[in-house]
Amino acid sequence: MVGVVAFAFFGVVTGLIPNPLYARMVPRTALDYLFLTLTAAFLGIYSVQRTVPENWRDDGAATVGTVGGFLAFGCPICNAFLLALFGSSALTTYFDPLRPLLGAVTAVLFGGLVVYRHSRSCETCENASGTQPSRE
């Protein structure tokens, strides 16, 4: 459910899902939709994995992954924060060409976090399955 809500929310906010409230100033590309889908999927999977808040650093990494993904598929000229910081000419000249690279790096890191959390054993999971956790 978190992934579906994130997809819908980010899609409407960035104009990837056409709506009357927001007009996107940069053309939509297939990569924008790919990074939107990956970010929403990883966010949904991460939220399912996070049943017990045992490691706050993972939350920080997930936040960075979500923000990086948002910057990768969002309209750089429409982002008021980036526009105030850098100006439209700098964003179109320098940031816009780097968005696919940012999206790829973010997807790999966020996907790596999800895989790492899946492969890591947790004491709660071991107790629920009836086995005793090792005390090493």
C-alpha cells in the first residue's frame, strides 16, 4: 500500500501522472517513469521490512534514497528549492543531464539497502520461527 500511495503521490506532484493542478515544464521520459516506479517499489518493500525499528541508520539511507529518487524523476525547473539555490540556467545546463545518473545510483543504493535488510537475520524473526537466536 505504501508503494502504491508513493507512486500516486510522487506521480501527481511531479506531473508524471497528468493532472490539472500541475504542469510539468520538462518533457516526460521513460526513465522518469522507471525511476518513479523503482523508488515507489523500494519504498513499499522497505516499509514492509521495517516492522521493528532496530536500526535508525537504515531509515536515513531510505530517506536519502527517496529524496534522490524524487530528484531523479522530478522536474528540475519546477522544484522551487533547487530553483532558488541554483537558478534555471544552471539546472538545465548541469543538473538535468545528470538526472539519469542520479536515478541509477539511487536505485542501486536503495535496492542494495532492501537486499541487505532482507538478507540480515533479525532476532524477532528467529524467535517467531521457534529457533533460538545465536549469542555470538
